[in-house]
Amino acid sequence: MLGQKVPHPPSTNFDGELEMPAAKRLKRLDSTDEILPQPPPEDDGYRSSPRPSSDCKEIADSEAESEDEEEWIPSASQTELESALPPVKTDKEAIAEYEATRAAEAGLDLQGRLGQRSWVQGKSSIYVDAFSLALETVLDEESHLFDEAEMAVFQQWRNLSYEGQYLYVRLFLRKTAAWHRINRLKYYGDIADLNAAVCELQQTFSLPFVTITERIAPGEISPPKDMQLEDTFTFADASADHIDTLEEASSLLMLEELKTLAKEAKVQGKNKRELLRALRSSSQKQRGLGWLGLKRSDTEESIKSEQSAEDGDDPDLLFDTSTNRESHFLQKILAITGPCIRLSAAALNLFERVHLVFYRSTEWTEKSLTTIILARIARRNFPEYIVSRSTNIFPSRAILLEFEASIRTQFAVDSILEFNGTVTKDGLLKVKSIFEEVYPRWLTILAEEQRKEDRVYESGEGAYLRRFSPAWVYTRIVHKGTSILGRFKEHKREHQMLCQLLDQHLFHAARRGSWYQRKALLEEHYMWALSPQDDRAEEAQKKHWKRIALRTCEDGLQDRECHLIYHHDLQKRISKLERQLNVPKRDQHDFGHVRLAKPVERFVEGTRVERERPPSRNNGRGRRNSGSDIGNRRGAGGKTIWLDPSEDNNECTVEAMCLSHYRRQGWKGYHSEGGILRTLFGYLFYDILFTYVPNVFQTPFQTCPLDLHTDAFFPSRFSEIQARLNEISNGEAAEILRQVYEREVGRQTCV
């Protein structure tokens, strides 16, 4: 019966083939994708691990190119560690202030500099110290996750000069997959001899022989290239040895340089993207004279010209007559850019793995690297709690490598379903194939995790650690694959998978409500035709499965892990099923006691200011602007502007206008975006926030547990939270607030 197409019931209002989603889809409320590597923004501050590919050649289509590539733009999102640390200043001025104001003491090691807060420009740096702190902490506590060859890489890192280490760390914090022009690296304050530091990173080192064990990576479409250590390695690659295509070389050019080259090649384009496309197209269609067999004669002038080009007197004369036009432009581009450097993928992948283990997160930024040290040297009082850094978050090297591979597989799935517009049937089939490969391994690890939960962990202890199990990622892939089964009308298999997802209570608890909803829908509309009837008539079979759907909805409402946002839909389906099954009124469910009251609507009128947006670069091309478009030109997501009659019609935001309306009525209000509610939560649940839960307090400098923003927070403290809610219901909230304030106000605790 698998794959059998069952006609949709009339109640579904559907009659068609495989539907394709819209190009832009709303994000589901059941998303718990904290560990999903999102597509990186085009700035130098984004860092994520593991990288899905080292071959990214995305070229910004912009004429506004910064001359200082060192400028760092912070990511809008925070990692779990960043959100748990205090809001210290982490910009360049703050770092320079800390390093400049610390007394210079000779002979201090890493711990000494951290303890005595001492940095000397050109001899030590907060960046190198933060990088080394992560490495040494991991090797002290979890060195079993790395083999002999990887330990040799770490030793070679320690043997690098300070300038070599500094250059590597600064490149590590930038676009690590990109080439960097050495003549544009501006680290003169810390690197006296930049060329020597580059040569040191590009030096070849030997590694001991290590037997490569077979890696478990179900569903991985293709293993990453050049990310495995071999007999030798370098910390950085040289452009002369690796850049051999026009596409890769042309991405290094600035816009003005590209325009000059395009003029010589007699190609045109309106922006950088079009110029690059035209240049590459031209190089593939046309051939140089050497390609046609027309060689320069070996005259005295020719020989002198060639010798001059070889000596580097005139880079523009670089021209190999034995190559085609593409090779000619490749040499000209490399002559313009000069030598370039890129971090070697193998060593880079290894250090990203170190940071994954250290930060307990698959994302980090420059702020992640420096905040922990800035918090350490800041003169602040932090809450009192027990620091518990588990050394068995990854029980073995094999599990760590499998977790990395599962993240890459998850990214491949999301690239197909989320990041590339409308999903094609081939894309769905590819994700379904990945799901089929992952499914057996998911069952195996799921059984292992359940055994550890039953016999190893204390109650709730493993909740946060499970987020670093490959099964966590596989569960998300299985969830995605299950929805695709429904797209292909394999409803019986989909129902089976939903049952298995609901039978486990370890992973992605926030999705349980959506699983209950989908399971009940299948039981109500489809399962009666896909399962044995057992001598029941068709109507009796339908009622049988509707009763099963009714029990599924009841189970969802009774499941404490089913989020409240799903209760309304489950309640509506229960009421509908009870009417269809002719359940007596006295036996029907009554949800009147949980039905929300209708909100009171209040209307505030005002005058909105409309302004015409400045003309864009494509103004004059395409459709002309009409007067009716003026009201729509503030841009998608732009804030509206209003006039405040209480302030002489000064311009203001819509929130300020509403507050002015209430002030005229004698009220005083605040626009806090939830700040007041968060403050009350911090006071009322202060002791619960900092109660002992293993593995969520990794450093002594946190202002909240690491699992606060995850679905592991509530189940790990279920009894304490319920007890506190009962105390608040009994009118004890004011006393709790007063006790916490009086206890912590003197210490000025940083929360």
C-alpha cells in the first residue's frame, strides 16, 4: 500500500497533483533550528562551523566597496554563549583601551596575561590569547577527540611566532573561504614583517602517519574537499599554487580595476556582476594569437621584451603566447592583485572543530572570541552558581565527526527546501533519498540515547547535551523527510513516521504539537482507506479512524511537552470530530474555561507622513513611477512616520504617537519592547535561572544559563518552575521581587 494515491476527501478542498511551495514561505512556529547554520551575511564578522563548502565564490554586486577590508560588521544574531555573557563593549576602541591600559610585564604566559590583564602591542594580543584559550581549554579537558596528526598541527601552531599566530587568527575571523590580497592587509601595529608572517603560514609541515578510520556520514551527498589532513599541511595557501581559473581570480578585483580590465577586453557591464560575466564569457569565446599559431618572432626586441616581463619590470607585458585568452587575463589579474593568501581548508576545519567543542555551539563570531576574555577582566559581580563544564559532551572522536557530517547534511537539506526559492520535484526526491539513508542510523542512535537517559543521566541532566548528538540533527532531517512523504501522497508511511517521532521524547520537543496535528489530520481523512477494514463497512471504517484521531488530539492536549500554541487547533479538531461522531453533549469536551477573552480594541488616529524615496540606480529603466506609487515607497519593512499633535506636529514614530494620545488622557506609558516583562521574569525566576543544572554554566562570567533560549530549559526545571508559578498565583510575587532586589542590589549583580 506504500505510495498508493488516495483521492482527497471533499473536506480538504484539494484536487491536484504534487504541489510546489511558493518561493517565499513563512517560517513555521514550530521551528527550533538553533543549530542550523544559516546563510552567512556578506561581512567579515560572520563565523560558522562546519562550512558546507570551501568553494564559495559569491561576488557582491555593489559599487560601494570598502577600502579597508578589516572593517568588521557584527552579526545581527547572537550565539548561545554570547547571549549568556554580559553586554560588555567589544568594539575596536574597547579592545584597544583594555590592551593599552594594562601594565606591560615581561615573561607572562597566557594565564598570567589573563590574570593580571596585561597585553603589549606587537608581543601579545587579546585575539591570540582568546584563540589560545579555546585551544588549551579543549586540549586540557577533551584531547581524546583528536588524533596524533591533529595534535601535531596544534604543536606546530604553538611553535609559530607571535606575528604568524596573530595573522592566522585575524584571517580566521574574516571570510575564511576567500582569498585576501596581501598588500591590502593592514596589521602594521602588530606585525612588523608581514611577508615573513605570510611565508611562515605558507610553510609546509610534515605530519605523522595516522590510520584513517571509516567515518559515519549517512545522507552526505559529497564529502568535503581538501578538508582532511594528509602527510603534509600548511596553515595557509598561496595564490600562485591554487588560483588557476579566471572566475576565481576576477573575484579579487575591485570595481575600478575591473573596469580598466574590461575596457581592454572590450566588454561592457553596468555593475560588477555584469562586468565579471562579460569578461568570463569573452575569454571563453575568443582566442589569443598564440592559440591560433601566430607566434612572435625571436627577434632581439622580442627577447628583450620577454626578459623584461620575466624580471617583473612591466607586469602588463605578461603574456604567454602558448595559452589562450583566458590565461592571458588570468596573468594580468594576478599581476594587478599581487600575492594573495587563503587559510588552508584542512587546518581551518580542524580549528573550527576546536571552537565547536569549546563554545558548545555551531556558530561563533569575533564577539564570541573576545567577549569571554573581556568579561573575565571586567570588574563586575556575576550571579553565584556552580560552573559545570562536562568533558563528555562528545563521548568519542567518531561521534564528533559524525555530528559535523550531520550538520553538513542538514545544511544540504535546508539549501534545497529553504534557500533556493521554489522546490522542484527533483529537489524533493533528493531530500527524500537523504531521509531514507539517515533513517536507519537515526533509529540506532535514538535507542542509544534512550538507554543513556534511563541509566546514565540524572533527571533532566542530558537535556542540553542531547543537542550535540547526531540524533538531534537526524531528528530534524527525519521531520523534514516526513513532510515530503506527504507531498508524494505516501500517507501511510508518513503516519508511521509521525508515530515514531511522537514515541520519542528526547529530541525537538517543541515540534510535538505539529506532529500531533498532522497525525490527527491523516487519521481523519486518509488512514481509513490505507489500512485493513477488518470486516467493517466503509462508514464504520471512517468512524473508527475518526475516533483514533480524537484520541490523538486528546493525547496532544495532555502532553506537557506540547506547546500551548497548538492547543487551540487541537481543541477545534476535537469539537469537530465529536460532532461528526455524534458524541452526546454531556460527554463532549468543553473548552470554555481556556478560551481567551475577546480583546478590547482601541483606535488611535493620526496623520502619516509620506515621502518619495530617492530614485534608485535603475530609475528610468522599466516601468515609470506614477503618483499612486508614492505611498508605497518607504521600502519593505521601513518604519512609518507620523505627526504628533501634542508636540507641534513634530515627526515621530507610531509608538510615540500612541503614547502621546494616552498622555493627553492623563496616562504615562513606556515603549519597552518587552523589557519590563523580561525584568519581571529575571526577578521572579532569579534563583531558578541559576539553580544547578549540569553543562549549562560553562564559565563563571555568564548572566544566564546557556539553555535559556532553547526547548531544553523548561523540562530541565519543570518542578521548580511549577512551584514558582503556584507561589505567584498565591500572591507572593511582590515578596519574591523584594527579596531578590534587597539581596542583589548591593552587589550590583550583572544579569
